[in-house]
Amino acid sequence: MSSRTQSCAVLVVGGGPAGLSAAATAAAHGLSTLLVDERPSLGGQIHRQPGPGFRVTDARRLGRDYRRGLELVEEAARAGAGLRTQTGVVALRSSHAVCFEEPAAGGGGGSGEIFEVKAEQVVLAPGAHDRPVAFPGWTLPGVLTAGGAQALLKASRVVPGNRVAFAGSGPLALAFPAQLRHYGVNVVLALEAGPGPGLRQVASLVAAGHGNESLLADGLRYRVQLARWHVPLRYRRIVVRAEGDGRVEAVVHAAVDSSWNPVPGSEETLAVDTLCVGYGFVPSNELFRLAGCAQRYDEDLGGPIVEVDEWQRTSVPGVLAAGDGTGVRGAPVAVDQGVLAGLGAAAALGAVSPSTAEGLAAPARRRLAAKERFRKALLSMYAVGPGVYRLTTPGTVICRCEEVTRRHLDEALASTADLNVVKSYTRAGMGLCQGRNCQRQIAALVAERAGGAGAGGDGGDGRTGRAGGIAAVEPTTARPPVRPVPLGAIADDSIRDEGLFVRD
């Protein structure tokens, strides 16, 4: 293993809006700051910048999300923060991180080796990934998550298909189809699992609108755009299966009840070549678990979320958290949480006095309070229903990395409710994604067997904050590396190569 070691005052993990904001804030107060991100470009999911090799000639055509991301990147760079892409943290213990630097294409740049970073304060801003929803046909080519489709469009400028349907829930069900259509994608249908906004919901949103005027305007604009482009938006419907020979050729969708359970006899079929699925996001919590940070569960915030105080400090001294890892609330919240985390780190290291930090934090705290009022107003429409985890059949592949079906999982669950044991029995969760796509679905199967509560608590209504449901199912044990790493990068020099290993 490489003996390279770096030191800095503040290490920021994650180059999305929270991480960039935290790095800019910490560096602006004179702290040596290093930001690492495993992707080839910064900005995170929403503000993703084009990948290497692309040259932007007209920033206006790429939209506000691109321009805001560029502003965040430039702000962090001007403040003096070191920004390293294609570099991920694979192990973490308090303020000691082990990073892996991806080898650059063509053999230049990245070393392809492990190095260590010792920091006085660590800000974890790993973001979130798409909430995985398994249903018959979800592994067919042409079925994409919303995040995957966004990556194709924003980083690679690739249109995902010619006839695209979207199925999901939340503000994304308005925003994403409209954004796709803006890029010239032929969106033929948008499905929202939640109810359409009624007078009571609209009144609640308007009442929470102070400080959130831009969010209200965005929602109205997306709705008008879908209507102008004649994209049907249908509420209380969910995709129950995708069909096709070798790739998706049609989607079957059905009406759902208030718990998102499909209504018998309401199925309809639509010919498409692409299905984008966006039922919200799940915090990337692997590093928090490795560090030993206290967590709680809230399905409406994405599931397992790390607990933080008013300065975004976790239960582990020297470790702070910002962004969607603390609960999926969106990019504007992530930016302000990054400010608080950067100030918290600066105050802890004596770079700014407590009173000065309080004064600098006040505007961000006001904006966060306004955003939280708005989020709670949205819950009446977009609370996650447990039926989203009940769409599979015995032959449905749940773990796509190891091709484990629900039938195989049911056989294992007949003798254990321990996810670690299920993993050993079936290999589900041992693949490249390390359970990110299947563990939640398997936990839902465990919860269903334990009492029929599904994703929710005692009543199975999808709301959390109560004991029971998925919240009561212990996750598999977190172990490093949290991302796949070549064996040659972590092998000790004492390992002798007798010609059995070849390293490119």
C-alpha cells in the first residue's frame, strides 16, 4: 500500500453543493482545506458539470443548475480549497481517511494508488443516490433511474431514448420530465404515485411560501411547461412492470391507493423505449456508519440519516455532516448546511470566534427554517407509500449484481431475519454496488414478514418516526472499502508476487 500521507485542517468528502459550500467557507477563513470527490467532475447530481473533454461555449443553454454549480466550484477554488476529482474515501476512522485516486484515462494524471489524509476536522457530504424500486422488468436495458438519466444528459450530453416515460413521486415528478423535455427528449408520459394537489395542499404550500418563492415559481413553471409540451401528467399511478425482449419495449402502469398499493383492474400499457424511475433518493451513509456516527430513520427523508447538531456536528468528535446524508432536502438546503459545517469546523479550530460564527450563520439558519416549513407542507402529497416495496414477484431479480431473485431471498428469509446471514446465504449485497440497490428491498421483505408494516411503522402507512417496519431492520455490517478498489492498490509491499498477479 502506498505510504503517501497528506495533512490538512479540513477534509471535505463530496463535491456536490454541500461539500463545495463547506470547502469554500472553511478555506475562506484561512484553513487548509482539501475536497475530494469520486466523480470526474464536480457539482453533484443537480449541479453536475460536463465531464472531461467537453468545452462549454454557451453557459446559458445548459441552464441555471449548471451555472449555479459553476459558481460553487469557482467560489471554492477562489477561497483556496484544493479540489480533487476521481478520488474517493474508501475507509474512515474519525479524522483519518484513506483515499483511492483513480488512474486517469490514457495513463496520465491519477496515480491509481491509495493515500492517507490526516485532518483536524472532516466534513462528510456524500450526497444521496436514487431510491431503488424493484418491479418485474426493472433490470431490462432502457430502464434508468432519474439520476442515471441526468448523468447521461448533464455529464455526457447523451439523450436516453426516443420514447421516454417517467414514473416517480415528489417534486422530481414535475421537474425531471420538464428538464428532459427542455433538452429535447420526447417524454410521452409522466406518472406521479402521490395525489394531485388539492385546495388544502395548495393553501399549505402558499402559507409556507415566504422565503420559498423561487421553489413555488419553479413548480408552477414546470407544470406549465409540461402542459405546453403536451406531456401527460397522471397522479396516483405507478409502474408495476416493464416488458420487452432484450430491452424495454412497453411499461404497464396502474392506479394506486393511498399506500401506493396497485388497484386491481386498473392496468394500462404504453409502448416506450426508455423508462426513467425517480421515487426520491436515499442518503449515502456508508462513511457515516464506518465512522460510528449516530443515525436515525425517516423514510420521507430517504431512510437512514445521520444525526447532527446546530453546527452540523455528528456524534463523533471532529466529524461533521452536510447535505443529503443528513436527510434528502435538496440542493438549496445542502448549500446552507455546507456553510454551517464550514463555520463549525472553523470555530472548532479557532479560525473564527463563536460570536462571529453565530453572526455569519444567521442568514443560512433563516433560509433553512423556511425550507423546512416548505418540506413539511409537501409531505401531505409526497409521503412515501409502503406499496412501492411490494411490486415484485417470485421471479423478479432483487440483487441485480448477483442475479438473486425474490424466490431465493424468500427461501433464505424463511430461516433468518438477519441481513448479514441473508447476504451469506444468497450473496445478495456482495456485488459491485455493495447492497445499495438491493438492501432496502430485502429489508422491506424482512419487515413484511415481521408484521406486514412494510416501509412504515406499526400501521404500515409509509410514515416513519415510529419503531417497526424497515426502520427496525438492522443493516448489514459496514466494512471498508466502501467502494470497489483494485487489489493491487491496497496490497502491502510484503506481499510477494510469484507471477500470479498481473497489474495493468
